[in-house]
Amino acid sequence: METKTQKILPERAWSKRFSFRESIYLWEILRGLGITMRHLLRNILRTREMPTLQYPEEHRQYSARFRGRHRLVPREDGSPRCVACMMCSTVCPADCIHIVAAEHPDPSIEKYPAVFDIDLLRCVYCGLCEEACPCDAIRMDTGIYEIAADSREKFYVNKEFLLTNDADGTL
Amino acid sequence: MPLLIETLLKIVFMLLVILGLVPPLIWAERKGSAFIQDRTGPNRAGILGIRLAGLIHPVADVLKLLFKEDIRPANAQPILYSLAPFLLMAVALTTFAVVPFGDYLEVAGQRIPLIVADLNVGILYVLAIASLGTYGIVLGGWSSNNKFSFLGAVRSSAQMISYEISLGLALMGLLLVFSSLRLTDIVAGQGQLIWGFLPKWGVVVQPVGFVLFLTAMFAETNRNPFDLPEGESEIVAGFHLEYSSMKFALFFMAEYANMVVAAMLITTLFFGGYQIPWLPRSVLEAHAGLLLPLLLACTALACGWISQLYFRRAQQERGKFHDARDREPGLLGGLFVVVALAALLALALRPWAIGPVGASVFATLVQVSAFLVKVVFFSWLFIWVRWTLPRFRYDQLMRLGWKVMLPLGLANMAVTALVVALIPGAKG
């Protein structure tokens, strides 16, 4: 098939794209000024309806299923429910969960985590650990997303921290 | 000697107006642009919780800039590099000399004209001084020894050459109509009425000239759509790229001072300066006894209403921040109550019985306020346009300057000349 190519000079293209009213600018500039003034007046008169959140004072409400910082669910005696099966650390795509298993004194429980560390800087908050866990021991239901610390080491949180996960976002 | 003091006082007044308008304009730029783009804008900086919707931010900015290190690039031209921002600022603060900001003030039987220098070639002076402003930008850009700065300087000079012609031509029609280069004559001429009801403002008799002048003024002040010398998306920051600390602040302030001066020129040349349409000075003086109490009553009512709004907000937002900011609406409401009470107190002083001297002063004050209101509006127009229009491409800028504005300016001048020559009474 043969396509007919015609060279359109810049000036021609200009006159083709714009009507006369548009090409004299003024009317369109006034319309533009009207649009910006409308936004300005609306936001002056209804400042409170603006979508911006004044962040430190106001917080966005996330859904209950929001995946925040992890926590370890305790048993009634306060020890973690985790049985150190390594499912979570295996499924973790970011490889951020480090578990060392040890034998539990109670013979009805096979193992317990001697070490359960999460590197929050590596974590991608995908939630696969929650889904993989066979005994609902790790959850991401704290709703904490303001995670800040002044050194890398502090983001490497251990078992005790994850068991007593308080609402304060800082580490 | 009294003339010297008189002139000095007038200079101080104008400088206070121009420099005093700079921080509010910076605030208007930031807050206005935010609201235009559906953002909240600055609202954090405050002194003891008083934030004034972000009006404290310019203060914080200035403090920051004052304490910043003043860096000079190693290969910059030391003298020109330091001179450039001062040059730009000096030019911005020189133009106002020929702008009348009021008719006259009658003090002790003497009539003081409210203009610093009533030159008979006022418009020529404006054009001459305004074009000097380019030197600040060109020298700043060139002496920085930076490629982007240099590009900004080159752009500025090319733009200035292209648009200064249109600027001059736009004023030619005005000169033909009012047949004077003296700005006081032009303002006085704009106090008349055409056919008894239309104010003879420059914008009414020279609409094309006004559009050309406004456009050229935007180009002169390097404001968006014509801020190519700065062009931050293309040449980083253009001519002031290498500047830091207070030298940068001077460039920044000069931009806003230039805006105020441009607004003063637009007001004076095309919007009747201090004239209020249908309210000439004689009427103001004759009815001062009625107008002054009316004005005071309106002020008291308005301030009372605003204070009520603030008090209601103070109640609604009690304990919102848990710090000094919680007190702000209540304090501002109290301030407006004080102003309202002051206005009421002034009403108790029997303002309807002011004598002829008081009436004259009152008329002068009203006219100066009218001038300032117009200036503030046109300063706002510069900001408003900036957040409405995108920047021109360079070839578009040149095409508009040489192929649209120059022929239009010439045609406008020719038509005006014909009308003035053929129709008797068209000349004012």
C-alpha cells in the first residue's frame, strides 16, 4: 500500500491546529484566567474541603486489612505462638526474616524461635509471611506505617520488639 | 530646604510601598499558586503560633537567606558579579520617580504635588530606565561564568530588544491621545468622561495599546509566559543560577519590585492612576462629611463580621494542634475587634463636621488608596497570569514579538494618529 506523505510546514500546521479565535490568544487567555480564578475562589471559600491532610496533626484512615509493621502473636504465657517452622522466612521474597529454631521445653510443642529477627528495611510489606504461617503467629495488623529510626541497625528488630509492638511508630 | 524634605518624604513613601508590597506578593505567589492548583500552600512557619495563613514564611525565608553563605564561583568576574543584583534592584527602585500616586496634598495652605519628580518627559524616562534593567540580568548571567547563566543572559537581551519596541509603540497611541509625555497630564486627562459617562481611561481610548503594553510589560519583568531568561526547566535557573544568599534575595526581590513598578505604570497610563471613575476630587471634597462616616461605619461592620468568623473558627478548632497555634484564630479575632472599636471611636469624634482642610486631606487619602488598590490588583494579575499560562517556546516568543506585536503596534499608532487628526475633540 502506498501512503501519501505531504510535508506540512510548521506555519501550516499551526493554522490547521488552531481556529482563528484560538490563534489570537486573548480570548483563550481570559478563559484560562477564569478557570484558575474559579479554583482559587473555591479553595479560599471552602478551605476545609480541600483534599490535603495536615499530616502530623491529621492521619489518613486506612482499612483494617492494611498491612503495617509486623507483630508476633503471643501465647497465653507471653511466649510467641511461632513454632519456628521456617515457612515465612522461606516464602519471604525479600529474604528479611531470620529465624533460629530451638527445642521447646514443653514436649507438646516441637520447636520455638530462639531468634526471630525482621529487617524492616528489606521488608516489602507483601504479606506473604502472614499467609504462609500455619499457626497465625505473625500478623501485619498493627496499622503502623510511620517507621523511622536514626540508624540502619535499629530497623533490624528482634523477637522481643515484635512481641511488644507498641503503637508508637518510631523504633 | 522644605522642597528637599518634601521630596525625601515622598521617596520614602514610595520605597515603603514598593518594598512593603514585596513580602505580601511573595506570599500571594505561594498561597495563590497553591490554591489555584488545589494545594494548601505554606501554613507552618509562625511566631508564637501566629501564622497568618503562611504570611510569616517570607520572614523565615529572609532570615534563612541572611545567614546563608555568600558563594562566588571561582571563575566569576568579581566586580560585575557583585554589581549585577544591585543594578537590577536600583533600576527597579528608580522608575517610580515619575509616577504620580495622588493629586496633591494640602498642608498649611501649600499644595504638595504627590509625585517625586514631575518630569515633562516622564514616559521617556520610564522607557529609558526600564531598559537599563536588562543590564543587571545580562551582567549577572555573563559574569557568573556558567553556560546556563550565559544562555539566560543572552535570552534576556534578545527578548528585551524584541519587546521594548512594542512597549514604546504601545505608548505612542497614548501620547497622541493625551498629547503629553508628562505622566501627571496623562493621569489628569484620564479623569475626564467621554460622552458624559465613560471614564476616559487609557484602556478605553487605547484598548489595543493596553494589550500590547501589558504583554510587553510581562516580557520586561521576565514573568511567565515570558520568563525565558529564568526558564528553570530548560536552563536550570538562568541568569541567577550561581547566586546565593542575599545576592539571590536581591534578584528575587527585584523581580517583585519590578512587578509593583510595572503595575504602577499600567495603573498610571491605562487605568487612570489615582482617579476614581465618576468620583472626581471635587465631589470627594464636597461630600467628605458624608463619605468619611460612611467609610468608618463600613470598616467597623466589616471588621466586626470578620472577627465573628475568627471567633467561630476558634471555637470549632479548639485543641486541634495542642500548642500555641490553637490561640491564633482567637487572637486575630481580637485584633479585628480592636480595629472595629477604633473605627467606632473615630465615628464618635464627629467626622461629619470636618472642615475644608480635612476634606481636602480626606480626598487625597482616598485617591492614594485608589491608586494603591489598582497597583495591588495589577501586581496580582502578574501572579494570576503566571499560574495560568505555560511558558512560551523561544521561537514562539520571537514570532509574537516581531510578527504580531510590532505590526499591531504600528497599525495602532497609525489608526490613532488618523483618528486624532481627523476627528476634532479626540485629543485630550
